[in-house]
Amino acid sequence: MKRNSIITGTFVTLLIVIVVSLIGWYVVKPAPILLQGEVEVKSVKISSKLTGRVDSLPVREGERVQKGQLLFVLSTPEIEAKLRQATAAREAADAQQAKADKGARSQEIDAAYSLWQKAQAGLELAEKTYNRVKNLYEEGVLPRQKLDEAEANYKAAQNTVTAARSQYQLAREGARNEDKEAAKALVAQASGAVSEVESYISDARQYAPFTGEVGTVIAEQGELISSGYPIITLLDLDDMWVTFNVKEDLLPRIKMGTVLDAYVPALDRHVKLTVDYLGAQADYATWSATRTRGDFDVRTFEIRARPDSPQDGLRPGMTVTVNWNEI
């Protein structure tokens, strides 16, 4: 009987020790360190290089859009007027180049040839007249004055023939090479101006650069928008990651390629994340007593990790936690 009492007492004592030990272990057990992050997604602000009024806005916030789908159209009557001016200038330059390449018209060439032949006939007459007057002067019939007049008319006729022949040759050959090159350059300049204005016109219509979701629509139809002002924010839900801000004393366990077992409270499930970015330098510092003597600030680094596979329901802004002790 006494022996049973001793065994019972020993058992009770041992049980009490175990219970107290467990309670003490739970009391002094360090709380798990949770890294809290936030889901982020690639966001692109869609804007135009032009200043104009929003003419059409066929999408709304939260709508799923496909790559190449029209997002908005700006009304730009001033740019359209400049396009008409540039087009008219190019047409004028084209006409000048065609004129330089083709040369003179056949009627102009025929007219120049007729003037040359007329001058040639005048030269023959002036030459005959000069010879007659010279003979009469030598015979003493006419004075020196008549000979000088006949000689002057003869030389003038020669010059007239030379000038007429040059005009005929110019008409046949057309414009000089320099003039043709200049006309060609004017056409290129006018075409460049048209292309520039057309690029502005095309920028008045903006399309989705990728398949995504409309995050925010900043402007409304009818509003006047300045150049570069973002009208729509487009979210690429296929390019998603989780951003953590980790103190530098926790970094030794985290490397590029580290796989994290993360928990998403909003989805009530775990997801696998792979670290693919470590901040090159600290973003900010928080005061932390890390020594018994001489405290100092512990800096914080940004870490990004991407899901290993697509996660249905995962949305930007959701909270994600990781148990640092399990890394």
C-alpha cells in the first residue's frame, strides 16, 4: 500500500513537472517572425503626345481588354489642318520635280528652234550686206560710216544666232542636274513633313499594348487633355509579383532564387514564390536595439518574389505572409 502511494506520488510529481515544463516552453517560446508583403502588378499609363479633347472613350474601369483594342480617341482639328497643308506642299513639290525631270514642252522647243532659224537667216542677210558695203567702200562709192554700220549689224547678228542656239539647246536638254536634285530634295522634305503630321494623327488613337485590365480611367469624354497626360491606367495581370520589405539582419537566409512558402489570407491558401529581385541598396532605416551597448539603425531592403505558377483570384494589393523561420 505504501509502495503504491509512492508510485502514485512520483507519477503525479512527474506529470506536474511535464505540464509546468510545457507551459514554460510555450511562455518563453519566441513568436514566429512573419514577413508581410503586398501583391503588385505591372501598371502602364496610356497617354498621347497630342493635346486634344477626348472624343471617344469606349472602355471602363475593371474591363478586360485585348491587345490592340481601342482605348480612346482624341479630337485634333488643328493637326488635321496641318496635314492638309503638308499634303498640299508635297503635291506642289511633286509638280516641280515632274517639271524638272520632263524639261521644256515640245511647243517651247519648237519656238526656240524657230527663233534660232530666224536669227540664222538674219545673220546670212547681215553677212551679204556687209560684203556689198565693203566692196562699195573699197571702190570709194560709200563712206566709212556705212561700212562700220554694216560691220556692227553683222556682229550683232552673229551674237543673236549664238544666243538663239543656246536657248534651243537648253530647251532640248531640260533642267540642270542641280535643279533636278533640288526638286527631288524638296519632295523628300515635303514627304517628311507629311509623315510627321500623320504620326501625330495616328497618336490621337491609342490602343492596348497588351492584354490586361483597365485599372483607372482618369479623364472623361469631352475633357481637354494636355500632351503626355495619362488617360487610362492598364494593368498586366500576367506580370505579377509580391514585394517584401525585409530588415537587413534577416537577409542572410534569402538569396536570388530562394523559394518561399507564402500564405494569402484573402484566398486562404499557400502559394510558392521565387525571389527574383533583391534591392541593390536599402530603401529606409528603422531604429532597432540590436546591441546591449551602442544601438544602431537597421536598414530595410526591398525583395520581390514571383508566383511559380498562375494563381486564380490573386489581385494587386492583397496581403501575403511568409514565416521567416521556415525559410
